[in-house]
Amino acid sequence: MKKSKLTRDGRQAIYGMLYILPSFLIIMVFCIISIALAAYFSFTNYNLYNAPEFVGLNNYVNVFKSGTFYAALTNTVKYVIVVVPLQTILALLLAVFIAEKMRNRYGSFLRSVIFIPFIVSSIAASAVWKVIFKTKGGILNVALGLFGIDEVNWLGAKTLAFVCVCIVTIWKNVGYYMVIYYAGVMGISLEQKEAAIVDGANAWQRFWRITLPSLKPITYMIITLGVISSFQIFDIVYQLTGGGPGTSTITLAYMVYTYAFSNQKLGYASAIAMVLLVIVLLIHWIQNAFFKEKE
Amino acid sequence: MVGKTKRFSLAGAGGSILVTFFALLCVAPLVYMVLMSFTQLRTLYIRLEDITFNLQNYYIIIFKNSFGRALLNSIIVAVLSCVWTDLVCAMAAYGFEKKPVPGKEKLFKVYLATMMIPSQVTLIPLFLIMRQIGWLNSYAALVVPMAGAFGCFMLRQFMKNVDDVFIEAAQIDGCPEPLIFLRVVLPLVQPALISLTIFTFVSAWNSFIWPLVVNTNTQMYTFPIALSLLDSQHDTNYGLTMAAAAASFVIPFAMYVGMQEQFVEGIALGGVKG
């Protein structure tokens, strides 16, 4: 009896492995092995045409000597610091306000509308915003002109081009994070809120003492998602600014792409990619430690 | 709610106006895109009489500018990606959640960890692997990597709530294992599959950097690549570019309007419960 049960479990385990196998192969080849290969190439001078030659730490030395790399690193970090808090706070405020004060058909309509930019492709979004940001006759400058504001060279000035990239990103992402927050706010128990109301807590106090603490796991997740996706920003930079003017909007991801596929310096680009990987893992580790400590 | 008294609050009204204003800012660029797509402008000074509401730009985009092929490629890739991702991820989720595989929790942690890896890190090796196996300029190169940890995670979350009795009943009836998966498990997780399908469709449809790298033959361009090229041309006919942008938006938008509930549920499933 016992033996037959064992074989049954064994058979189930084999079925289980077979079910897992396809995804396992995909994740192994396209993620794990790929990372190992990227690490290997980062120590070579591979350029697509000649066999890779081992060059030790040369690529890394050159990366850390390169001014473009520091520009890309600074821009990426600045971008994360600007975009993640803004989109998180905006999404939180919108979700909480709509859930608390506009729980009606109009509120849910607005919620649906705010989500729409998320399904626009980054390339289409950038193509449209590029026209909106045009200095001569761009609709944004025309609108500002009505208030007597002079033409602004949005995509041509260094700081402003960076601001434009941030605007398009936030415009595109806020709705997505708002929907996640909204589901979270709806999950907060009514009893808790009612008890607070009975205790005489006003809306502001309820927000700080009940809503915000209950949403902590969601906030953690949204920040994680936001940081990871902000570190990878590529499409919008590629289409909206091309990294320019100068190197003012170039990012690490954009640098990996251009060095690998425009300049065929695959070894060098792999070194930048590895630096990007280390930074993302480091931030994740810090964030984990920070959130666990406050638990 | 305590006290149904609907007191008029200034903060509430002001907030509603702000939210309405924000929602307008969200759609304004898209409305502008659609209006511009009906003009033949080479300058940006748009006047009401320029908006012709004829489909000339859309006609040119699809039939003259080789966007037709790009549109077809995008549709094929998106549909195949959905089928492939649903199948691979549902199998994985079933295996991880309902089968006694030794070491499965550790392996699942590895799956989850891969979601953090920036796609640019694997971009170069992935390209070289595809070149090695002769998959450059193929649909397979765009479809196969689409099935990843996110789908496995999302479906497993949902499968946790599926009662084992249905599966056990089928096993007792002597139903062969592949049929249990196809006839019992897949229908039980259908709501999550719909959400995953929507997600996969939109991300395959909008995917840019990977098709840009791996499909360099003009015949294999997807829609975003074709749009990107058109937009980068110096002699820009704004109406034409906007029509292409609008055309790329139509299908995901129609899906969103038709299946809003599933969109939102899918986000909550992948997000909140995790």
C-alpha cells in the first residue's frame, strides 16, 4: 500500500516537472544563462566580427573613465529620483481621493480615463508629445502664449529636455499605479474606518493613521516596480530626445543599446549592462533592508 | 458609511475639479493625436477647417507606406505571444501549485528574482543566441521570450484559490493527465488567463527595444518600429505620423474599452495579492 502511494507521488512529481519544464527552459536560457554570458562578454572585446578576446577589467576601467557613462549614470539616477516619488504620490492621492470622495459613476469614469495613457505604446506617446513640445507652433507653447509666456525650447534645452522625458513617463504610468492603489484602498476594512470616525478622527488623520499604513505593502511594491522600470528607461528617450541635446537625457539603458548595436562594441556595452544590473540589485537590497527594519 | 449626510465640502469639490482636470490632461494628447491624424499639415498651426475627417492618412499608412505588413506582423506576434504565454505559464503555475515537485519553492524564488533583471542586461546575449540558432528576423524570436516569470506568478496566485477536489475527482475517474490540464485546470483559471492574455497582448503590441534589435529586415518590422522610423524622417507630415500613432493605439484601446473589468482585475491580481 505504502509503496503504491510512493509511486503515485513520484508520478505526480514527474508530471509536475514536465509542466514546469517549458518555462524553466525559457527562464534558464533567456535569463540565467544570458546574464552569465553578459558577464563573460563584459571581460572581452567582442565586436560581432572577431572572436571575443579576454581583456580583463579593461572594459570596466574604460566605462568608469568615460564622461558619457557618468552623464548616463547621473541622468538615470536623477530620473529615478524625480519620477518614482512623483508618480507614486500622484497615484496615491488620485486613488485615495476617488475611492473616498468620488465613489460614483463619475469617479469610476475618471479612473478609467486616467488609465488610458498606460496602454499607449511609448513610441506613439513620444511621437505625439514631440509634436506637442515643438518650439514653433507646438500646442503647449501656443497654450502658454495665451498667458503671455514666451516660446519655450522644450526639447532643445538640456534641463527642459530632461523634464519632458519625466513628464511623458509620469503621464504614461500614473494610471497604472493608481489602479493598483485603488484596489488596495478598497481592501481596507470599513470597520477600521468607521471606528476611526467614531473616535472623531478627521479625514486627514484617517489618511495618515489608517489608509497609509494599510497600503504599506502596496507602496513597497509600487516603488519597487517604479524603480526597476525607471532604471530601464529606453523607448521614450530613444524616440523623444535621442539622448540629447548633448548627453542631457542619455541613460544607462540607452547607452547599452547604442554601444552594442550602433557601435558594435558588445564587450564594452556588456560592462555597462553589468553595472546597471549591480545597481538595480543593490537598490533592491537596500530597499528590502529598509522596509524590513521598519516592519 | 457612517452618517449618510452628504455635507458639501469645499475640499471635496476642489479635489473633484482637480481630478477632472488631471483626467483631461491624460486624454488631451490623445485627442490631439486623433484630430491631427485627419489633417494634411506640414506645419503645426492647426485650424478647425484643416480637420477634414477623411481617412486619407490612414489609407496611405496602411497601403502605401508598408505599414500594412508591419501591422500584420504586430498582429501575428501579439496573438502568438498570447497563446504561447498562456500555455507555458498555465502549465508552470499548475506544476508549481498543485504538484509535489521537490525543491519547487526554491525554484519559484529564482523565477521571481528574474522579474527584477533589467531587460538591457540580457539584450546582447539574447541577440547573440538568436543569431546563433538562426532566429534573427523571425516571429519565434519575438514570441518565445514573451513567456516569463510574471505570467507564472500571476496564474499561480490565482491557482491558489482553485479547489483541488475538481482535479482529484478527474484523477479518480482515470482521466489522463494532459486532459486534466486542458479540460479541468485551464477552464478553472480562465479569468486569470483572460487578464494575462490582455497583458501579454498589450506588451507584445507595444514592445520596442527587442524587435528593434532582433528584426532588422524591413519585411519583419513590427508596428512600433515602422512608426519610429516614420517619426524620425526629416520631412515630417504631421498628419501622417499622427495617423500611424493613432492606428497603433486603436487595437489596445478597443480591447480596453471592451474588457475594462479584466484589465483592472488583472492588475490587482498581479499586484495587490502579491
